[in-house]
Amino acid sequence: MAQSVSLAAMRLAARRRAGQETLDPDNAFVSDEELDVVLNDWLQHVYRALVRAKSNYYRAQQTISTTSNTSLYTLNLDFLQLVSVDWQFSPNDVVPIYPYEEAERNVYKIRPGWLRNYPVYYQLQNNSINFIPTPQSAFTVLVNYVPVFAKLKDPDDFFDGVAGFEEFAICKAAAYMALKDDNSEAAGFHEAQANLMLDEIKAMAPSRTAGLRRVQRVRNARRWGNGPGGV
């Protein structure tokens, strides 16, 4: 279950750890505006660590409607990393689309495509996705992807720390405030706590999917456009 925490809650937690609670944040030793910058920097670090774990903690979907004789389509502005691409053949029938290598770019142009039992392929090109064969009609394509980190701006903005992993950013912010207050001993303590949390992220995040990993049989799927394992 997601464990989302508000920016306001993380501000307060960081101030408490640093012993710098205040009723007047605008005139505090470290203002809310300054603290938000520090928190966002380290929350982004947590986000990237979880993305690198390949555990699908953060996921979004873009729907693309193809048009005749158009192979290249712009991806969403928040696109960071591709997860998978599907062709919504019908409401209850989704066909996986697989990537093609650069050396294959011309081979599939002469093959049938966008038929249920024939393969369709994609390639990421800059901030766009290209399909071969080129669509000759309107089709629905679902692009599953990891979005970029969205900075928190308002007190009620939330970050999904998944399992309390936002504590890393809170400890780093507390260390920043302590160091700015010339309290190097406290800063060192908070840095150590942050490092422990980072170790937990690295250890726990890849274990989100329990059990043995399996290798998908995709050769037939790529050939005939079926799901993993083919027919």
C-alpha cells in the first residue's frame, strides 16, 4: 500500500529532528521556501533509487491514437522511462508491441502489420515513439512508463514514500539545517541516519516482487504478435 506524506508533514519532521521548530517559518533560520528546495532535491534522489530498482513503484500510462501514414508520435512531457507498449486491439484483447533494433528498421516495413496475428514494433526516438509498419488507420496504443519526479510546491502536495523511504530526505534536510546552524555533530548524526535509510532502500526495493524470476518466451510472441509465450 502506498504511504504518501505531505510536504507540510515532512517540513515539520525535518525541523523537529534539527531542533528548529518555529511558529514563524517566513522568518525562521531556515525558511519553508529554502527547506522545500532541500527536501525536493533529496526526495528526487529517493525517487531515482526506487526507479532504478525496477519495481514499478511509480507508473503512468499514455494513450496514443494513431493516424493513417503517421509512424512517429510525441510522448508525454513527464516521460522518463519506458515500461511496456500495448496495442488495444479490442476492449478485451491487448497485444504487446516489442522494440525493434536499428538494423531492423527497414525489414518490417515490407511485412504486414496492424493485423491481429502479425507483429507491430516500436522504437524510442528522442521524445517520441516510432511504430513499424506505419499505421494505415486509427488504432489505440497504450504506453506504460515511469514519469519524472514531480516537485512538491504546496503544503498539501504529497510524495509516495512507499514504505517510509521519504525519511532519507527528511534526515538529509535535518542535516542541512544543523550544519547551517554550525552544529556539525548533529549534522553528522542525521547524515548517518540518512545513509542507513538509503541502505534500506537499496536492499528492500528490488525485493518487492517475491518469488523466483522467470524468463519470458517471446520469440513466438514477437513473430505472431501474441502475448509472452506465444501459441
